[in-house]
Amino acid sequence: MRLLVRERLFGIGDDYWIEDADGRKVFLVDGKAMRMRDTFELKDAQGRIIVEIRQKLLSLRETMLIERDGEQLAKVKRKRLSLLRNHYRVTLVDGTELDVSGKILDREFAVDYDGELLAQISRRWLTVRDTYGIDIVREDADAGLLIAVAVCVIVLAEKEHED
């Protein structure tokens, strides 16, 4: 599944659409403005909430939480000893860990599970500056979760870059 993300560079609330390969709007990343912490909802084209993304307020390291139906699904945080590249760890509630690494700010990174590629995020095949692609490699992968992971690591990397 190949998805196209068109971020808005200067938008109130950070709302933007994710389209499929045919240009149909599939998901909406709905940023909630005027909140103390970063909060997003990933919605389908009909407006139903797929997952909610929130910044964890009290933690030693910046952490984002992904929730589905009011229950925590995953926790995303920067990997501690990662000197060469941006490296993040996603811990699912069942203990499964996903690895996210690459050039996050350049929108060139991968999401892996146990060495197997789940999704590739890239601008390489696109020419518009505020657009990047999400290529979900496995058909049985949770697209909503992988999109949420991409949003989380981008938000965390941008916060770290601002500091």
C-alpha cells in the first residue's frame, strides 16, 4: 500500500490528508490546536477515529502514546544510545518492539519488526517539498498504527531539533 502525505507547512492545528496511490483521500491527521501537549487524531475518510496520538506529559524523555478505542496501543520514544542516525523504539502493549531509523527530519526512514521491513517513509520519488510517501510493505500490517508511528517520530524529531 503506497500512501501520499501532504503536510501543510503553516496550518492551524496541523491538519493534513493522506491519499492513496490514485489520489483519493484515505486518512486525515487532525491536529488539536490550543492544547498543552501535542495531540492528533488519525481519522478515516468518513471521519471515524482510527487512532489517537498524544504526547506523554510526565516522562524523562519525550514520549508519544498511540491509543485505539481509549486503550493504549503503543509508546514511541527516542532510543537512548543512537549516535549516528535518528533512532526510535515503538513498544506495543503486548511487548512487541518496532524499530524506526533513518533521517527523520528529511522524511527518509524505515519501520522494522525483528529485521523485517514493515514500512518505508520517503521523499525520494516525490518532487513537492512538503509531501512524502509511506510505503506499507506487508499487506497484513496495521496501516493506522504505522501512519501513527510515522507522525510520532516526526513530531518528536522536530521537537528535539527545535531544542
